[in-house]
Amino acid sequence: MMSSIFIIDRFLRPLCQPKPLLQQGSLTSLTIVAKTSRTKYSRDWYSSSTGSYGAGTGGNHRGAGTTFGAAAGLGVSLSAWSLLGTSKSDTKDDESDTPAGPIYTDIDSKRSSLLVRLYQYHTCPFSSKVRAFLSYSGIPFEIVEVNPVFRSELKKLGTQYKKVPIVVIVNPEKKQLNDSTLIVSYLKSYICTDLDIGTLDQYYPEIEYLDEDGKRKSKDVINKYSIMLGHAENIKQRREEMRWRQWTDEHLVHIISPNVYRTWPEALQAFDYITQDGNFGSLAIPSRYFGAMAMYFISKRLKKKWRLKEDVRESLYDSCATWTKALGTKEFMGGVQPNLADLSVYGVLNCFEGMTAHNEMLKNTKIAPWYHRVKQEIADKETRVCLINQGSIN
């Protein structure tokens, strides 16, 4: 029984971060529908004519919590309009088909003074995505490998949030960040602007709402795909980057488990990797067999849930083809260097590197050259990784 609970929790929770609510486009309206007690957001908040972007939920959510979400959403949209706004003429040239250059310029002093602690499962795709970003960005970070059964490492934080990854900013001031997408956007906004942590909090407010049946409360963060730059340069690339980050979270990540556990031998192979890299303690050996068995059958349910092809490899190959087609002749989606979309896609694919599914993906698609380029870029810029038991961060 313990093993079953452990398996479901360990491998489904990383895939169950709140589904992104945010889309992108132009500001229209924000309406509270009193009769149905629902808050209806416009598809997008910020004017595309100004080059400032963000989004609403694109749908309705029940409950009183949505009223707070509407107020918070309106407040942040007006604030961000002031922060990011510019004129039409400022962005007209940016929409041309000029070679893509770097979107962001990091402030070295802010990056070097930042120190974070990453709570993770090593093979979790969302954790892998955050590691790729931190390593490539040169942000000093410390890894805490969470025990997937007892999660005692998370209990020490005193937080009600029980998913991974979690990042705790240790320096310059303590701040906990949940959700991999928010972590990346928040830290990127911090290191490439003069905004401090207290100010950034105002631009990433959390909303609470009830799900469609009105029974379960959910939370999400406003604008978690947006980077608060304070100017409207490189709008076309920034919109493209946002779109592919969402594609990674909403589509690509759901293809991984059905491929990793596609057959019984592959499931056993996967748990060899997982128990070797994870913090399983004395449960490592039984977890290999019970976990592989459970995930083999769960992967069949996930295949049906996400409407994958009969041979799930074809769905994986199709996704790779979608990415490489969009990449075209560019070295990276970011042009001359990886952007946040590159790091997101790479992070998710890297979490099962060395497994049969990954090897066949590289062999049977055109994604390998891009994948290895990103891997080399991260290796070239990778910062030190210190484990928590080394006591390098107080």
C-alpha cells in the first residue's frame, strides 16, 4: 500500500502543477459577472499595439475567490501597463524579420549576488527545466533532493505547498517560489532588471478560484510566463518565447511518462535511473519493482488521457518535428543563443536522457543537433552545484 501511494505521488505530482491559465494577445476587457458569481477574464490584458503583453484566463471560474483574482488581475495589468508601455512607433520595426538577437541582458552584479536553494526530484521534468535555467544563467544554487515518500525536506520549510520544484531565495532576502514557470520568470526578471524582490511580488500576484464543478480550490500566478523588462524591445521574439514555454508545459511534458514506461523493460530501466538518482533511502530496491509495475499501467491511462497515438513514440516524434520545424535554420529558438523556450524544452527532454525513449528520440528525429547545442551551451556556462549536506548555504 505504501509503495502504491508512493508511486502515484512521486510520478504524477510533478505532472500535475496547475495547468497554465495564461494566454497572450491584446487588451479588451475585464468583467465580473455577478449573476453567475464567475469572473470572466479577457483573453489578454496588455495591448499588442504597445508591445506589452500578458493574459487573462480565457475562461470562467466559479467562486468568491475569483473576485479577488479579478481585482488582482486588474491591478497588476494597470501597473504593468505603466511599467512596460510604449508607443506604436517604438515597436513597429521590431516586428520585422530581422535576425533574432539576445532578448535579455543580465546584470552581472545581481546574478552573482543571488543565491537560491532548489528543492527537487532529480528526474522530474519541471525540476529539470529549472536546473537548466539556473545552470545556464550562472545563478549559484544548492540542490535539496526531496524524499518522494515522506517529503521531510519540504516539511522543514513549513509550507503547505507539497509539489516540486520549489526554489527558496536565500540571498539577498528570503523568498519562496513555487511552480517551475514562475520560478524561471521571476528570477529572470530579477537578474535582468533593477527591480527588487518586493517590487517583483506585485507583478506576479496569486489568484485563487474554484474548478469547474465548484468543489476544489486551485491557485495560479498572474503573468507567470511574462518577463518584466520595463521596455518593449524584441516583442516578436518575446511572444514566440512565451508561446513555446506554454507549449512545453501544456503539451510536451505530458508525452514523457507514456514513452518512458511504454513497455515493461523500459519501465524497469526507468526505475533503475530514478532510484539511483533520487533520495529513496531504504525503499530504493522495492521501489524499483513496485514502481515500475505501477507506472507501466498508469502510463496507459496517461496515454488515453492526453490522446496520444497508439504507438506513443509517434507522438514524441511528432512533437520533436513540431519544435524543429519552428526552429528552422536557427541554431536556437532564441537565435544566436538559447532563450527561455530553448531551456524549457531542453529541460523536459533532458529528464529522461540515457533511457531507451530518449535514445530513440535522438536517433529517429532531427532534434539531436539542437539538443546537443543547448547541452553544450549549458555546460559552458554552468555554475557550481552544491548539495545540501555539504552545508555550503546557511
